[in-house]
Amino acid sequence: MKDLIDELGAATRAVERRPGDDGELVSVAVGRTYPYGVDDVWDAVTDPERLARWFAPVSGDLRPGGSFQVEGNAGGEVLDCEPPRLLRVSWGAPESRVTVRLTADGDATTLELEHTVPVALAGSGAGAFFVGPGWDVAVLGLALHLRGGLDGDPAAWEASPEVVRYNAATVDAWAETVTASGTATADEVAGGVAAARAQFVPDPA
């Protein structure tokens, strides 16, 4: 079986501070290219039946203006939905936004997921540690699902030792990304690493 750590380099990661409509934002972005058609990838990220097989059960009205709830996670409102290329939702709070963009390239599809929050909430680019590793494992889960290798209980999969080890590696990858972005001090990065390890890399029972 392929070691999940081998998947680490398949994802791209970025953190930046940039202007928003109501003030400065922290942007946390993760991307990955999948060797599957855009319609298949769009279906996997928007169909509740498929989401439950690799991400989490999602309930609600998944149309623009509708609200949704991710089981055990955040809820929000569907702000934009343009199949098969754009999905934008609020995530946990109106000012917290997640945008998913799909770009077709022949038989492959590039997914770019951006999570933005105001600097006032994130504090600095170190806010990436609270969401980046989670989105990182989500794009990995999508890859496995598209291959036919993840089709069960995603919560159990995410709690497996292999995924916890992958999470530890992504925390290190996000530390490098935040540091290189210049959006947080060394102390903020250290604090973010500690918080991310507590959240995403629990000690064995």
C-alpha cells in the first residue's frame, strides 16, 4: 500500500494577507490536480451522497441562498454555485469564506480551495494552522475517493494512525509555508504549530 506521506508533495499550499471588501484578509489556499474529468470532480465535491463517502455527511439546501451543515464541523450559506467550476460558501461565520475553483485541463482537473477570514479574526498568517491541515487532508481524501480507495466512513479514516502521521507532516509543511509568506512572526508560527499539533495530531490514548 502506498504510504500517505508520499502524497504530501501532490498538494500546493499558500498563505497571504490581502485586501478584502471590508478590510484586510488572511487567505489560506490548498490545491491539487486530479487525473479525472472536471464533471466527475465537481460531482464529488457537491453531491451529498459522495461527500459523505470522503468528506463528511452534509445536510441542508445546497443551492445559492440555501444553508448547509457539515456533520461535526461548520455550517454556512451557499453564496455562489457555477457548475462545474465555482463554489463559494460561508464557513462557520458570515465573514469566513471558502471558495472552491475547478479548472479543466484535458482529462485532468485542478482544484483550488481558498479559505479567507479577516485579519481581525485570524490574528496573522498563523491562523492558517487552524484550517490548513484540515483542508490538506480533505484534498487527499478526495484523491483517494476519486481513485475508488476511500468509500466508507471518512471520520474513521481521518482518525487512523496513517492519517494522523500525514497530519503531522502537513503541520510541518504549513509551518514552512507560513514562515515563507512573511505573514506571521516566529513566535506566532511556533504557537500555531503547537495549536495545530494539539488539534490534528492527538496523542495516542
